[in-house]
Amino acid sequence: MKLVVTGGGTGGHLAIARALLDAVMAQGDEAVFVGSTAGQDGMWFGAGSGFKQTYFLETTGVVNRRGVMKAAAVLRTLRAAWRARTILKRYRPDAVISVGGFSAAPASFAALTLGIPFFIHEQNAVMGRLNRLLKPYAKSIFSPYEPDSPVRSYPVNRALLADARVRTEVKRIIFLGGSQGARAINDFALKMAPQLQARGISIIHQCGEKDFERVRSAYAEQEITADLYGFTNNLPALLAKSDLAVSRAGASTLWELAASGLPALYIPYPYAAGDHQYYNARFLAERGYSKVVRESELQEKELVEMMQSDIESASRGLLSLKQEDAAAMIIQNIKEQCPC
């Protein structure tokens, strides 16, 4: 099969693209990536990425722009869609799958105008605007939140599935500020640190490169030892040895924690489009598998109560979601719908 994967802009979208690429390669097939010169697309999929070819078109986000800026963004997208048509006509893929983000627009529109089977992966509980627009034209939408999705699991790093385990007590907590950092979570970790140390609970903390020196100095001033990272590519190993997480609720992070069987206190980014991080986390919280609290309402007692709750039941609940090799299942489903 020849597949085009399109979309990106942020790590959440690009993590799905990476998982799909790994599944394509494992099945002996090939894929091309079409992204944007803006965002993180080029950093993720530069030379040696594994894609047969990568294309980065000149596009920018349209949402939240006004007037002339919005018109200019739309014009860039239309120009990029014309170039994407040329790319697809030359490559002649069996299918195109969008992983969302403004980067996906040109190749998605090109696929529809050329009659190429088109699929969507929606990572959030609140569907993005582009996916809402394209949903009626997609052969299938893959999402853990969509009742009619042919694959309800979420593509995650296979290492997480291999190291998944049931947590029975809290000995180590991981704070995840994300690759770019989340000051509210970093400040909360520093506030909780003395109490955690007194309880004999170890701390792992990914604070983001921009906030690393401030956080390192704050731990040192409190004479508290923490396993501190600005950014790490070894997150699966850190999750595997953690018993509880404090994190934002971006879709990829949320489902990586779920696949590991790691309960979490989720603190959604308050300015996420459509408040999607809150609804992502609520999906698990309503089932009793994790907890979600607004950043403006965050207090120490939220984490203390969770540490004292039935962690084992929550962990078993997360593992009951059966996060199988979703990327491989998605690729197989596309093959079944688009015989090649």
C-alpha cells in the first residue's frame, strides 16, 4: 500500500503520524508525509524520518486570525492545496489520512478533489474545525471518542504497551509540564515537593527547557532531590517506573498514560481550542480512572486525595481500555477499505 499521511503543527498530531509511519513500515508498505513549513513538522520528519518522501508546504493556521491576516492564511492554504494536488497525482497513493492540524488542509482538500480515499484520525474529544469540515467526506474517522470508529484504541509508542502494569501504591510521582513546559504544573510540583519528600515519595519532573534553570534552582533551595528533565525522549521508561502522574491533558499524553496503566491528576491547559483538554480528561475521569481539575481551582488537597484513593482500581480500569496496537489496526482497516 502507498499511503499519504498529512497534518501536524504540534507534537500531539505528529505523534500520531509517527505511530502510523511505524505501522506502515512494519507491514512492508510505504508512506509520504505532507506537512507545513510552520510548526514542528520539519523537526519531527526531517532527513531519515522513514517516510519515502516529505513535503513541507507554506501554510499557517486560519483559526483565531482576523481580517487581512485570515484572508492571507486562506490564500496560502489554497496555493498549497494546488501544489498538494501535483504531489498526489505524481505519487498516486492508495489513500490519504489526516492526523489533524492546519498542516492537513492542503493534502486533504487535494485528496477529495482527486477522488482519493480519505480518512481522518481525530485525537481529541472535541473535534477540530478542519476535521468537522471534512468529516462528511471521509471514509472513516478513527478516534477513541467516536462511537462509530472502526478502531477505538489510540496509537501510542509500543514500549508503553510492553511495560504497562497495575499500580498498587504511590511511591513515585511524575509531573509532566510537556516539552515546552507548563508553569502552573511546575509551580504546583515545587509547592508539593516538601510534602512528597516527607511522605517518602520520589519525584520525576519534566519541566520544559525554558523553565529548567528556574525549577532546578527551586528544588536546590528546598534541598529536595528530583529526577528533573527539561525534555526527554525516554518518556516511556519514566512512565513505566511512575505510580501517579500530574499532567496536562493533550490527547497523546493522556492516552500514553492510559496505555501504561498510570492514573493521573489532569490539569487541562485553560486556553486549548474548544477546551478540548478538559473534555479529553473528563472521558477518563467520568469512568473513575483519573481525576481532572481546572487550573484555577488547583489545590494541594487534590493530589493528596488522589494519592490516598484506590490507585489499583483506577490503574486496572485504564488497562481495561485495552490499548492495543492501534496504529497497525488503523493501517489494516484502511487496507480493507482500499484494496491495493
